[in-house]
Amino acid sequence: MMLDADAIRALLTESHTIAVVGLSTKPERPSYDVAKYLQLHGYRIVPVNPMHAGEHILGEYCHATLTQAAAALKSAGARIDIVDCFRKSEHVAPVVDEAIAVGARCVWMQLGVIDHDAAAKAQGAGLIVVMDKCIKIEHAFVTR
């Protein structure tokens, strides 16, 4: 299911917390650039990257897993709205399973990240799915 611009606008307007799975500590990487953009536009980003767990990226504590991130947010009275995947397509299925388990609202697969089976599983569990689109580009487009 492809979301039109109005549906993407609604999703981005109603969402506040975005877990960025695969967020890099390197400013030259797309994941860092996108997460920084999202922060500058009022979103809380939650880094998820087991290679950098316990560190801070863009001023936010980095979690090893979505499950750990969701538990930390829950204790603060918040939740994950969007899971933004900066992972290779073949590594998306476990991220989707975890997104379903933690009750995320949406799984967003970045440009070039495509897994139709994982998308169908997420949709079947009631999650909104955006696939093969950049959240930064879409945000800039729908909010202009």
C-alpha cells in the first residue's frame, strides 16, 4: 500500500518520536543527516544501533535494540511513533518484528530498503508502512 502525500503529511504531523535504526555516529552518513534534520524539525529521535549502544548520538542516548528504546521511553511516558530503518533490506524483517512487538505506529524503510514480506507482516499487524522513501525528502515535500 502506497501512502499519498496527504497520508504522509498526517503521519508526520501526528508523530513525535522516531527511532532511527542503524543511526551512525558519522556526520557524513545519510542516517546522521536525516536524524539531524528530523531533530531540527521538532522530532525526538531515538538512536538504535548495537555498535554504539550506551553512547550519545545527536545528544540522545543510543540503545542496542528497539525493545530497550521502547522500554526507556515508556518509563518516561513516551512511545515510538515511527521506526525509521537504515538497514539493508535483508536485515529489515527482525526490525519489523521488534517494531510490532513494541507497538510502534509505523515502519519506515528508507530509499533502497525494500522487503515486501516484512511490509506485509507489519501491515497485517496494523502498522503503517512506508517503503523505499526518504523520510527527510518526504517531510520537506509535504511541509512546503
